[in-house]
Amino acid sequence: MPAEAVRLLDDARLFDVLTPRVWGGGGLGFATALLTTEELSRGCASVGWLRAVMGGNTWTVAQFPVEARQEVFSAPSTRVALQLRLSGPPARRVPGGYLLRGMWGRFCSGIDHAEWIVAGVSAPAAPGAAPEPHLMLLPQERTVGIDDWHTSGLRGTGSRSFTVPELLVPDHRVLPLSALDPGSPSPHGRPRTTPYRMAFAAVGTVALAGVLLGAARAALDAYAGSPSGASGLDVSALTATVDTARAMLLADLDTVAASSTPGGTPEERARMRRDIAYAGTRCRAVVNAVYEASGSAVIYDDAPVQRIWRDANAAAQHPTFDLRRWGATPS
């Protein structure tokens, strides 16, 4: 994405939908994050994807130690990229922090525009302890980028790989992954608003479904304005499919938010994850149906449906949309 486009999102505070108001954000919830992502993705799925990922990361930062929150939220921009799992040797516990050496990661959405990267790292909680998942805030400028984002879709996200040759991460930029579960005590305190009663494992990827909701609507928009729009494709039924997927996700978010169990019961969490996957796969099917009904001219690069189709199918390859993984609900 052009830097100017990212600046416009920044100026509109669209990366700060979930950021608590006390830290200068909108203090809004996951439903707003979903709907905002959907609307942006109706114009461009790559824009929506970056809003979903980078906007979700401020929710994570708001649960880090206060010193880390101050570093991120006091800056003019709160652009934070994401790398959920760094590969390489586990981080080593040293006095005052953790030493990362020879690590690398792929699919780092937003890395070209971010000041920070939230990275998942395997590290021991204490000297001699077994490594466990941690989140660490890495200065983007201390990483080395790799020009490998040559993909079929979502090209505008620039989600390239990077390496961390060597970096000392101080303790205040480290958070155990388990701290994002509201069913567990927070070592540094968490905001008391509704989004922070919701578990990352359940709702952390719901905004990504907004990308596919928006892509499906974009495909239907393009089809309605094309010469193929007079063919026999049942646009009303496909539109209802997208509307139903959105309504299902909003209802699930309401259920998890109102749950008597912090973060939701196991059944509520499982249903949320399943429905994110289901909504994404149904919206992908809508885009594919439009593509198949759009005639031979759709293969040209200047055909809008062709880009929408590539972006939607690239987005739907994300593991969060794998129904085989998330389809089972505990009995």
C-alpha cells in the first residue's frame, strides 16, 4: 500500500478502534472492528486486511506493562505489525529481559508501515524453566526485511518476511500469551471495558472475516455493473449469504461479550471460531460464484472481479478459515 493511504487510515484513527480511550483510542469493540474492516475491504481487501491486523494489535499492546503502552500509545502513530510465531531457537532469559538471536518470521502484515512488531516467541518465563509462548514488542527498525511477498493476492498488504539477527528485548516489552485470556489473572492489569473480557483465542481473528465479507460485497457490486450482470446468477441469494454471515458473527460477539464466563464458555469460544471459519468460506464461495459467472474477460488484469477473486482466495487460505480445524463444537 502507498504510504499516503496508510497515513489516511492513521489520521482517521482506524488502527485505534480497539485502543482504550485512556490511551487516545476509540474505545470501541470487536463488532466495530469487523464492520469497519468490511467496509474498507469493499474498496480494497489489502486495505481491510492491514486495518484488521494492525488495528487488532493495539488491543494486545493495551495489556502489556504500562511502560510499553506508554512507548506505543504516546507516539503520533500506533502502527503495530504482527508476527504470531517467530521461528528459530527459543529466546534466552538474561538479566533485564530476553535475548533473541537468529530468528525469522513470515507473513508479517503491516511491516513496511509499522513502528513496532508484536511477535510470538518461545521463551522461558524464568531461568531454567521450560520455554512457553510469549508476545514481545520488537522495534521494526531492528529487524531485517526480506523481499519475498510475491503472491497471488493481497499483494497490497506487503506481508513479507523478516529476520532478527540479534536483539535484547527488555522485560517491559514482554507478555505471556496466556495473559490475553480474561479467564486468567493479568500480570499488568487490563482495561475493564467489554473488549478486554473477550478471549484472543475466540475473537482475535474476527476482523479478518470482515475482509471476506467486504470482498464478497465488492464482487457483487462489480458484477451488478458489468455486462454479465444480466445473466442468471442469483444475486439476491448471494447477497443474503453475505448478510447472514455478518449477522451470525455479530450475534456470536454479543454472546461472548455477555457471557457469565470471562472470555466465554468453551462452547461459546468454539462456536465463535467455527463461525469465523464458516463465514469466511461462504463469502469465498460468493466471490468464486461471481468470478465464474463473469465471462472470459474476467481474466484480464484490468477486470475488477479478477483482483477481488485473487484477494478473497488469498485471504481465505489463512488458517482461521479452515473449517476442518475449527468445525467441531464441544458437546
